Amino acid sequence: MRRLTLGFLVAAYLCLSLIVSLTLWRNGGGWGAGVAALVGGLGLCFAFHGLIERALETGQIKGEVEAVREAHKILLTQVEALDARVAEIFEAVADDAQRSDDLVDEVHMLEDLVERLRRRLDDPDEAPAFTLTPGAAIPAARPAPALLDIVREALTENRVDLFLQPIVSLPQRRTQFYESYSRLRDETGRVLMPAEYLSVAEPGGLVTAIDNLLLFRCVQIVRRLAKQDRKVGIFCNISMASLADEVFFPQFLDLLTANRDMAGALIFEIGQQAFDARGSVEARNMGKLADLGFRFSLDKVASLDLDLQDLARSDVKFLKVGAELLLGELTEVDGRQILRAMPDLAAEDFTQLTRRYGVEVIAEKVETERQVVDVLDLNIALGQGNLFGEPRAIKEAVLSEAGPPPNLIRPQFQRPDVPPRRAAFG
């Protein structure tokens, strides 16, 4: 195309020169003037054409340079985006590696726990004499030795399930927290209630093992919920025996230190009687957990004669009081309702007093709508009980909201005589 254009231009230049030379010849300039005009005109035309062509080429080169610059800018943008993506991948790999290390540590702790449990149960010299608590609810078909075998098998076979019960805001009844419970299953899948197995688990020192397994399950489910951006906290029971255990607690503290971002979502629950009877070791270890940002809750409250300053010093942020106990404490004096344990305080001001010390009251074991109305009259903002939802297996209660966490519902514990599988909690 360019050659055709050049040909047309040369033809045009030649015609223009011929016209000029013929004009000079016809006007008396002679053949010499005509030839000179023809040659000079062609030279001038080609010279002018060269200038134009160089100008066009220069413009084309400038356009190509600009295009190269734009391409370079685009390339730099892509390289920067690629660098950012690579940095994210490296960061994700580093996080996964850290989580894998934490997971391995958890598995090691669980393996140590099960091994210690196995030695306690298998060694007749270490196994304590089991005695039944008077009045304990033990079926006649299951004497203490048989029930002990069931508890032992449930622990070694990992038939320990996590149940959750919602704690709701009042009066909206929106789930704000869950309370966790551990339940054992026998070989037929029947769930054993605490009243049934604690009669042999407590004398045998197995409650600590059950509590420890529950603690690990709570840590795992909080981690799963956090990955789904769920902001629901979990109340998890912790026994004074676990707080005082010189082997378990340091490892558990290391685990929580590595996962201190869960502090806002994991609340450790202690019974009132155990809290009042705590020793210096337990109090010190509670302080270590509080230093990491973890909070405590007091349940199994039998008396409202509370030392609120002591609760505040111990970082107790929640107080669970049974609705029946709470409403049973109400009495009327001089036309106003008071609590028998606090006669100088109006009943509706009880929660305001506890909030001054940073303690939120939760009315638990709420069973009827009448109790809800009475509890609301006391300005209590949180409630728990079968009226709001019964304890359900974690598979039903949480996974519908958080997505199915693989290998979390029933992580595979190994028999003592089978080598452990490291990927059990993967």
C-alpha cells in the first residue's frame, strides 16, 4: 500500500513539473528553460516529499514510543499485582504452617492425656478404689465396674461429644453465646448423662480428663467459627483440677497464648463453690488466663451473697443464676421488691450493681414464659434454658451456620494399643 502511494506521488510530482516546464516553453522560454524547470521541479518535489516522509516517520516513531510506554506501565502494574499476590500466598502459607504447628501441639497434648488416662485405668497399682456416692443414679443393670468400663471405653474410643445450648439476649431472644457440655456415649450410641457416669468418674479422677477434652473441643469450634467470621462466644467449663494440673495447664496455656485472638470468644466457666474454695495455684493460673484476655463466668450459684469486688479482681465477667433461685429470692418489703440476700437494694437494681463491677447476670434454667416476664422485670439482659433451646450436638447446633468442619465432630482417638494417627485433627 505504501509503494502504491509513493508511485502516485511520483506521478503527481512529474505531472506538476511537466506542466511548469511546458508553460515556460510556450511562453518563449525555449527548450533549455523547459528542461531546467522540469529537472528543478522534480528535485524540489522529491526534497519536499522527503521532508514530509521524515515528519510522518517521526510522528509514527513517537506514537510507537508512547505505546511502548503505556505497555510498560501496564506491565509494571501487573508485576506489582503479582508481587502482592505472591506476598499474600507466602503469608497464607506461613499462617497455615503456624496453624499446622499448633494443631500438632494439640494432638500431642491429647495423646499425652489419653496415655496418662490409659495408664491410670490399666495399672491396678495406680487405679484408686472406686466407691459409689450415696444416692447416685446408677442403673441396677450397670454396677460400678461395668459403668467404669463404659466410661473408659468412651474416653479411649473418643465417644465424647460436644453439646451446645444457646444463651440469648432478652427480650429479642437472639443467640449471643453458647454453653458447651460434654456427653459420653456407650458402644450402642446411647448418651450417658453426667449424673450416671460422674459417680465413678469423680472418684477415679477421670473428670479432669473429660474436662480437658471439652476444653480442646471448645478451642477447636471457636477456631472454626472465627474462620467463618462468626462472633458468637462459647462458655466452656474448666475444673479447678485442670487449673491446678502441673502437666496439663502449662501446655494448655501455651496453646491459648498461640491463639490469644480467641480471647473474646472463649469464656471459662467455674462453679461458685469451686471458685470460693480455690487455692493460690488455681487463682494464679486464672490470672495467667486473664492476662491473655480470657474471661470467666460463675455458675452453679447457690447463694446471692456475693463478693463482687472479688469477682471483679478475678476477671469474672458473667454470673449465671438459676431463674428459680433468683425469683425465689424475691420478697416484698414496704411496697417494694428486694432480694433476701440484699435487703438494702431494690431487686431491679441488682443487675445495675453487678454491672458496676463489670459482671453481667445471666438467668439460666428458664423454662416458662412467666419466668421470662419476671426476669425482664429485674432488668436481666441474657437468658438460658430449654425454653430458648435445648442442648444439641454441635453437628446440629452450629454447623448449619458455620459450615461443616471436617473431622471436628468426632476426631478419631486411638486405642492405646494402636499407633496414633497424626492427621486425626487435620
